[in-house]
Amino acid sequence: PTVAPTDAPTTAPVVVVPTVAPTTAAPAPPAVTITGDQIRAAVLTPDDLDPAEGWTATNPGDSGDDLCGQFPVTQPFAHSSSAFERFDAQGVDQFLSNEIQVYSTAADADAEFEHEVSVVQNCVDGQQTINGVVVEEQMTALRANSALMSSFPGCEKAASALVHSTVPSQDFDHQTTVWYMRCGNATLTVGLDEPNGSDVDESSSVVFTSVLASYNKVIALPLQH
């Protein structure tokens, strides 16, 4: 019998598929383990202040979320605040405040820290509504150097600020000394508000003592770094 010639090979060609390494997703940041009760317990209380200084707990008030017309770039996971007032030995009315803000990650806390320091450093003719009253503000800020930060192990950055607030229509002229510090995924703020021209040495002493007390409570939280 006649056999037809074979025109093509009967074996299919072998196709080599390159091996692709599996894609590994970046690990998710650890979940925030700080509870609401821990945050509320971390703010200053009357027991953290010297009884001889005459501080009385009061309402922290509401200054809104904006700072010199700018709003936060990152919202905190949770926050808590406290406030105190007194008349010092010279009869000067003083208002001491403390706020703790906890963010989902240390990167979020750092982003908000950098944003707020930048806003203060670049604020010109700022305004803020405090308890329904429009207050005109002038601000300056200075970052803490590494030598000062060595006094606060576990905290990465800090800045001190001076805010001059006036309400001409109500004859209001005040200064607020502020310490703002980031420790991992949390920030702490201590502020002392008093009439402009108050004793600078006394003000610095009150703020520094309060910052140390706040730091000791915040650093005990289960922070992320």
C-alpha cells in the first residue's frame, strides 16, 4: 500500500513557562492595643500636680480641630484631654491643659506632628474660634534638639511653641506656652495659658513639671515605634 509522506512532526513543541516568584504583600501594621480606659488614665489628673500649687480641675473647652486655618492631615485613633486652673501667688489667672492623641501607626503620628509644627512655624495673622469667640493669634515654634530629647527616652520628636492670643473687642491679651511631643504612635501636648507679660520663669517651671508628669504616664502605654 502507498503511505502518505509525513509533512510535520507528530510531537507537540514544548513551551517553557518562566517561574515567577510569588508576590509577598507588605505586612500590615500591628493593631493598636491601647484601650480607651488607658488613654483616659494617661492624661494629667489633680493627683499628678502639686497640691500646694492650687490647681483645680476644669473643663478643657473646645478650640475645634483647626490650627491657623489648617485642619489635621491625619485623625487620631483616639484622644483624651484634661485641664486645670488656678490663681498664682501674684493673683494671675492660669489655665493648664493636657491632651493625649493616639494614632493607628507611628507614621501617622509623625505625619501629624510634622504638619502641626509646620503650621505653627508658618502661621501669619492666624485666627481660631475658641468657645465661640474668634481669637487672633501669632505663633512661633522651636524644635527640641537631640540633647533635650535624651531626657525623654522612648519619644522621638518635640517642639515648644509660644502662642500670643488677642481679642481686641474684649480686652483679651494672653500668651500660651506649649510643649508638643511624639512618642511612637502617640503625641502629648501640655499648654499653659495666662495673661501676656506673666513671669516667664514661673511659666517655664509649671510647663516642664507638667510635661514630665505627662511623659511618665504616656511612656507607660503599649506604644508602637
